[in-house]
Amino acid sequence: MDKSMTPDSGPGGGDARDPLTALQQERDELYDRLLRLTADFDNYRKRTERERRDLSEAVTADIVRDVLPAVDDMERALAAPAGGDATLPYRRGVELIHRRLLDVLRARGVEPLEVVGQAFDPNWHEAVAHDPATNGHADGEITAELRRGYRIGQRLVRAAQVKVAKA
């Protein structure tokens, strides 16, 4: 028996296993590549969805900023004392328009900030006045809302203008 030949190798000198091993290695490499491409595509899909959502929120926030002064005007009109029976239909009309406008904003994900009684946070609130920290109000607590603030999700559209208790 020839010394170069082993009992397992047969006449080809091991050539029978080499193509099989090469094919298995190529298969493993292609499978690995497929997994990486699938993960890359999934990451791309998630990133584009996040960017689309962020862009949509930014556009909505811009439009809402333009509409909020009208909402503020309606709220001031509704806070004014009624002028009698003659103005009642006008008041009901303003109330209806105000309600509809708030419904449209709510449908777009716009939420008013609830601020009275909370601790002042400069990320969400704009302090425009101070009150003495008496009558059960802690230092830094918001005592009154002067102009309502709004947000879309966790994005601030407009900061609330507030009065803050100060020791």
C-alpha cells in the first residue's frame, strides 16, 4: 500500500470530501450574509418609519403653532361675561367652533399640558410671574396657568406660560 494513501481517502487523495466541505462553507457564508442583509433591511425599515413619524409630527406641530392663537382668542372670548340674551347665539357659536377646533387638534395627537399644581419644569413651562409660596403652595409649584401649553406625544408644541410660587 502506498504511504501517501490513507484508508479513508480513496484513490482521489481526499478530493471527495473537499467539494462537500467547500459547499458547506459556501452555504454557511451565504446564510450568514442573508441574515445580515435581513437585519440591515429591518433596521432600514424601522429607521425610515421613525423618520416619517418624526417628520409628520414636525409638520403637525408647525400647523398647530399657527392655529393656537385662534384657540387662545376663543378661550378669552368664552371667559368674558355674557352680555345678555342677545349675545347668547353668538356665544354658542363660538363655543361650537372652539369645541370643533379642539377635537381636530386632539385627532392629530395634540394634547394640552396640565400644569396647575405641578412642579415647574423649564422644558415644558415658561414662568412669566411669581406668587409668594403661601396658602399651601410649595416653592416652585405652579399656581396658575396664563396661557395653555400643548404637546404632540413627547414633542413640545408650545410651552405653557405659568405663575410659579416662590419662597
